[in-house]
Amino acid sequence: MEAISKDVLSGNRRALARAISVVESGGEEASSLVRALFAHTGRAHIIGVTGSPGVGKSTLVDALITECRKEDLKVAVLAVDPSSPFTGGAILGDRIRMQGHTLDRGVFIRSMANRGHQGGVALATYDAVRMLEASGYQVIIIETVGVGQSELAIAQTADTTVLVLMPGSGDDIQAIKSGIMEIGDIFVVNKGDLPGANKSASEITASLELNSFKTDWRPPVIVSIAETGQGIDQLWSSVKNHKKFLEQEGLLESRRLERIQAELSEIVADIARRNLKESLKSSSEVQEVLDGIIKREVDPHTAARKLIGSMFDQVSTSK
Ligand SMILES: Nc1nc2c(ncn2[C@@H]2O[C@H](COP(=O)(O)OP(=O)(O)OP(=O)(O)O)[C@@H](O)[C@H]2O)c(=O)[nH]1
Ligand SMILES: [Mg+2]
């Protein structure tokens, strides 16, 4: 791990790719890599780009990469697909439309998929972001497909969340109804060349006006044509403005605190889940508890509480 972490720090791309695979697999190796590099993390601007399949997220991200490169910022993209089974990180296929940047050494693109349970991919995403930060990437864009619970969890790993919609899909109405509007810091109605884009944008603006906001930030609604790059400069300035806003208001820190809380509870749940799986198979204590339930000596609720108690005792004494 020591050699690989050194190479990650020096910006070696192969080491970085390997490091991301390690954190994706999780386990002890992943933990020690994160431990080694943690002091070099926490510096990038993390941008989440989320929205339904096919709205043009990847095309938009590709255009954003171009904006970053104009400013000589090193930029990385993680395309996270929580609904796909884990395939070892090689499902880019046509989900990714960023081929224009493959030869640029200041750009790193990688896809990640689900590892079996919801928390898995979110946890791996946090750590993958850390590997990218340690390797010197200043802007990290996380593209997630869909607008369900697990996508939201991933979107929340970002400092700035861009919600992408398209006209005529009913997406906008859906978003307004489902409360997903709350996670967007910036709204984009992409495919502005299609009919109804301006109407969608005004509907979103109108529904935002009804929101009660927790901060003074008012999410801009931008109409873009990602394919031609129209509106992307406006999007990029909004992204930068949002970051400036977070910094000025001291909100970058509080967002990161929330993120760490979410991560910490996910890790604890993950450890508990794995411990439980093990002990369901092998522990004599669990066998006794199961027997007790079968014999109606103890009910499952009481038994579960007892097990959790002794499980955490074990975790704290085994380290
Ligand atoms: N008309 C029009 N088509 C666009 C625009 N932007 C993207 N597209 C097209 O929309 C399709 C989907 O684009 P992607 O960028 O792959 O969309 P995505 O949201 O990343 O898709 P998934 O990752 O599969 O969810 C492609 O055929 C794009 O060429 C646009 O501004 N206008
Ligand atoms: Mg895509």
C-alpha cells in the first residue's frame, strides 16, 4: 500500500486507477489506503451531476471538462451507476461521452457501479473521491443516473449539486412532486433545442419560488444545449458562484460535516452488517439466541438489541 499511495500522490495515473479499484472492493486494503492518503484529501470542489437516464448528463459533463481545462484545472469524472451490478469498473460504454478528452493528462474519467447494497457504492464513492484528491484533481464531477434514494445519497457527496432535466419528459413535474428539487443547487433544462425548454424552465423557477430555503442561495435555472455547448459557460459560472457562496457563508464546512456524519453511520452500519453475517453463521451466542427465539423464550426484538450490544463490544475490543 505504501508504494501505491506514493505513486497516487505523485499523480501517476495507473496507480490512481489501481487505488480506485482497491477502494471499490472495500475491506482492509481499502481502509489502509485511505488511512495513508487521508491527510492529502478534502481539497477539491466536488460537483454532483444527476438526472434521469438520457437527459444529457455525460454530454454536459464533457462540456464542463472543457471549461475546467480552459482554466487549467485538473478535472476528474466519476460516473456512478447505482442500478448496475458491479462489473469491475469497466462499464463506461456509451454512458460516457467524453472521448474528446482521453488524451488530456489533466483529465481522468472512471466509472463505478453497485457493489450489492446501497451503502456500498456511496462508501466507495467517498473513498474514490479521496484518491482523486490525493492525486491532485481540483475539480471532481460525479455523474449519477436516476433520481432515486441511492442516487440522492451519492448526490449528497457533492459540494454543489446540478440537477439536469429535459423538456417534455414529465421529469420536471416528477421532480417537483417528489421533493427532489431540494437537493439541486443549480437546475439545468438541457436539450434546449427541443420544444418546451423555456416552459419547463419557468415551471421549475415558479415551483422554486414556493420553496422555503435554508440559506440565501437561490438556485439558478439554466437552459442549455450540451451538444453545442450553448449555456455551458453560464452553468460553469453558476457552479463557481455556488462554491464562492458556500465559502463565504461558512457552509462548505457544514456540508462536509453532514457528509462525514452520513459516511460514518454508513461505515458503522457496514461493519455491523458484515459482523452479523459472520456471526449468523458461526457464533455460538447467535445460535443460542436463535434457539431461544424458536423456543419462545425471547422475542426477536429483545434478542436483536442484545446481539447489537455484544457485537459492538466485540468490535471495540478486537481493534
Ligand atoms: N437534442 C439534443 N440532444 C442532446 C443534447 N445533449 C445530449 N443530447 C443527446 O442525448 C442523448 C443522451 O446523452 P447523454 O449525455 O449520454 O445522456 P446521459 O444523461 O449521460 O445518459 P445516461 O448516462 O445514459 O443516463 C445522446 O444521444 C446525446 O447526443 C442536447 O442539448 N440536445
Ligand atoms: Mg451518462
